[in-house]
Amino acid sequence: MSAPKILAFAGSLRKDSFNKKLVKVAAEGARGAGGAVQYIDLRDYPMPMFDEDLEAKHGMDPTARKFKELMIGADGILLASPEYNGSVSAVLKNAIDWASRPEMGETPLIAFKDKPIQLMSASPGGLGGIRGLIHLRALLGGIQMMVMPQQHCVMQAHKVFDESGGMNDEKQRDAVLGLGKKLVETVNKLRG
């Protein structure tokens, strides 16, 4: 059986995003468990704000299509989501909205349906982004993703990550590595 294809990304555009650093640690755990991980940066996939009039006139945005194809091709997703004003970032919601649009001959929600996704968050604040993950869980469950029950929120992230992106808190690092490992194990079980 081929290695499970895992897509890893953060819902942030910021170059030094704590969430980018976080999902890369989870990706290490997935690789260690035998997953074939592809990390992407949403900064490399600039999409216009979703607008049905734009879609009707020009079809699916080409960059959005590339992102959607990556989602379709993945067996599982690692997603680190920042919390913006108690919810998800606009860039993440926009990417999800574009990827949810069916094209000719596709089944509805082909990029999401029955696909396991592992969530995590990092924030300099005292709650670690958990309020945003509550909204994200509802959103992803509504588009029929299998949202993994485990999650990890890193509080005071500015104290946890070093300049190279590593985590200096061994207990938290082990927990995040475990998220990646658990996703690969789940994908393997689903594949039989």
C-alpha cells in the first residue's frame, strides 16, 4: 500500500506565523509515521475573494483550482488555524469557499467529504486559538469532513517556538508530533 498523502498548511499568510511553525511540527510526526507529507503556504496560492458573479463570468479561479486539486489528492489534512477575532482567518475561509465549489462532472464537496482533518492552533494569547477552532470544527463538519477529536492549542506561542521554528517545550512538541502520527494512523485504518 502506498504511503498516505497528507497535505499540511496553515490558515495564515504571515511569513513568521506561529501556525506555520506549528503545522510543520505536526508534519514531522506524520512523516515519522510513514505519511507522504506535502506542506504548502497559502501565500503561494493567492485567490480573489469568492464571488459567484466572478465565478459565473470567468469560471473557477486557476489558483483556487490548484489548491482544490491538492485537497482532492490528499488522503488527510493537517491544518493549523490562527484565531482572528474569535474565529477563522479570512484567507482560510476564502480558500475553503473556493475549494467547495463543484465543477462539471464532480461530486459535491469532493475536496472535503469523508476526509480526515487534524486541527491545531497557536496564539500569543492565553487561550491558544481555541475559540477559532470551535468555529472551524463546525464549518468543516458542515462540509462533511471527518474532524479528528484530538487537537492542540499552543498558548503564549512567542515563548514556545524558537527562531528556527522548533518548539522548546518538549511536552507540547510531543503532543503536536502525536497529532501528525494519529492522522496517518487514521488514514491507514480508513484505507483498510
